[in-house]
Amino acid sequence: MKVLVINCGSSSLKYRMIETDTKEVICKGLCERIGIGGGHFKYDVTGSDKGFEKDVEFPDHNTAVDTLIKAVTDPDTGVVSDVSEIGAVGHRLVHGGDKFTEATYITPDVMTVIEECSSLAPLHNPANIQGIRACRKVMPETPMVGVFDTAFHQTLPEKAYLYGIPYEYYEKYGIRKFGFHGMSHEYVARETAAIMGKDIKDLKTIVCHLGNGASITAVKGGKSVDTSMGYTPLDGIIMGTRCGSLDPEIVHAMADKTGGSMEDVMQVLNFKSGLFGLSGNISSDMRDIEEAYESGNEAAIRAFDTYIYSIVKYIGSYLAVLGGADAITFTAGIGENSPFVRKHICSYLEGLGVRLDAEANEKGRGARCISADGSAIKVYTIPTDEEMSIALSTVEVVNRHNV
Ligand code: ADP
């Protein structure tokens, strides 16, 4: 089935068309600067020079979807002759609260519930909803499926998702751990089982999704049992610009000492902290931090060491939660591309019998085992593919719906 995957932000729309039978990406692209002027459209067709890019004004998400549908159906540039060849649209949705435990066929009733979840992700869900509406307009007959970032973590047991605050805050206001990057963790856990030749039901793995945003998940038998992000994506390990978990009194102290408002403090914790803040504003980008580290820059070394330490603590706690693990898998921008980060994390784990294969870690490419023979826990790096994960879930839901 040809699935169009849509990832809609407030001012951008990323898309990808995937033939799910062969897992082939047919075309992909991006609509940038929606609703803010100076829009730009990118369209790539795999193995062909039919693709193009051009400046287009996108007053709203409808124009963005119109432009991409025109490109994919156009006799000169298209990859399908008619929209009816697109079997389904899979929408990436950030927050499904505790209402959605899996990818879901979008009906008018489901739309209402997605809208109700908007207060949990005010920056993301409204844009996601506009994407669905815009696609509905041009493809009224095409099945639409919502795939939620939070759904994979709905298997967390109560003891993992509750915070140590009065229970009524959970009951009345729904304050609990949700976890994020679910599609990536699920996809990478499945791929880890595949590369190990194991049934996922028998696998205990710790997935380290290390990108700008980053989270770590303990996966047992294919289900998320704990994850480092929390009620929001601010919690957990230290990230590019986010602080990760900290003593909540610090929020109060920061406001008090700077005379700033709660909003000001939250801005600092979200956008000026993490590697960026710890390094004295060198960069939130790991490549810059590594370069500065190698040249002996003390601020970069401090930021890097603190970052690694925060990751190791989560891995340690998830080893305890899982009662040991068969595998630790690294993914996302840093996890896939930084042998330096992987080496530093794994050197902490040597006492637990983890042994990296230095050559596989440094020189290999793509999905692979990077631990040495005899390592007590196998270590992998596996490229994440959230769009593929969305496309495959979409087909599953559509097929189930049609039965
Ligand atoms: P997000 O999707 O959360 O924006 P990504 O998964 O794209 O983030 O990861 C971005 C991070 O990956 C950046 O910190 C970037 O420096 C890092 N990264 C990308 N390539 C490399 C590399 N070769 N070495 C080290 N870090 C890298």
C-alpha cells in the first residue's frame, strides 16, 4: 500500500510517501514557513530527477497540502496518477494523552478526542489537527490514521507513571508521566529483536534515543515499561537545550534569585539549558561540543561529562527495573552518529561486563552490533525511522479496519 506520512508542525509540514510492501520511500519533502511568509517547497523523488524545489507562499496548511498533492499527481513530476492511488495517510500526532494506546483510525469522534488532548501539547497538537483537516479536504475518501508519540508508553505500569505528588493531581488533572519518542523506541526495539534474530516477546532492551531531544526507554517483550521523559519532554536526561530532570525547588530558586517569572524560568530550562547552557553557550549541537572537547575546552568537557553521566544513570536504573538486559541500542542523531558518545557511555558499563568492539563502533555504518564477542549485554546502533514506523502502523490499522 502507498502511505502518505504527514508530520505537521505549526509552520512546517514534512511528508513522505512509502510503499509499505517493499518499505521503499517513493518521494519525500517539506513545506516550510507556513503562515509566516517566505514559504518554500521541497520535493524529492527517489531514483529520479523529477523532484524540484521552489518558493511558494503558504498562507495556511491547506495550501501546503494542495501543493504537495499537486506535485505527487502532476503528469510531469508525479509519482501517482491520481490521489486514489494513495491507500492511506498516516499522521504523526504528538500527544494522545491516556486516550490513545495505539495508532487509531481517525473518525469524527476520534478528532474530537484529539482536540481534547490539545491542552497537553499546545505547541504541537493544534498544528497536527490542521494537517488532518487539510488532507481531508483534498482526499475525503482516503483513510486517515493518527500515530501518537505517546501511545507506545501507555503500557507503563502505574508505579512507573505516577509521580510522588497527591494522587488527586493525577485523578483531577491527569498529571502523570506520558513519555515521548514512542514511534522511535518501538521501531528501534523491533529492529533490535530482528537484528538479534530473537522474538521481541523474549527481548529486554534499553533504547537510547539521543537527538536534540532525547529519551531512554526500558522495553520488555516489545512493551515500554519505563521511559525517561515525563509529563512533558523536558524531563529525563540532559538534552541539547533542555535541562532534563531536576529538583523542582530549583524552579522556585531560579525565579527568586533572578527576579524572573515562572515563564522566564521555563524558557531557560527548555531553550538555554542542557549542553548549550552547561557549556557556557558554546552550542547545543553535539558535533560542536565534541570538537571543543577534543581541543581541551573545559566548559565543553564539563557539559559532555555531565551529559554522559545523566545517561548512564538512566541506563543503570533501567537495568535494575528490567532485571538485566539483552541489549542496549543507540539511535537518533547522536546515538547513530557519535562513536565518541557511545564509547564514553559504555566505558561506565564495563564493570557490568559490557565490552565495545572499538572498530565496529568507530568505523561501521548503519544498523550493526558494536559490542565485542562475550560482552555481557549486546550493544547496537540502529538508525531510527519514525516515518517508516508511522507508515507500517498505518497499514496495520487500515487492514484491521477493513476486515
Ligand atoms: P532532533 O530530531 O531531536 O532535532 P536529531 O536526532 O536530528 O535531533 O539529532 C541532532 C543531534 O545529532 C545534534 O546534536 C547533532 O550534533 C547530532 N549529530 C549529528 N551527526 C553527528 C555526528 N556525526 N557526531 C556527533 N553528533 C552528531
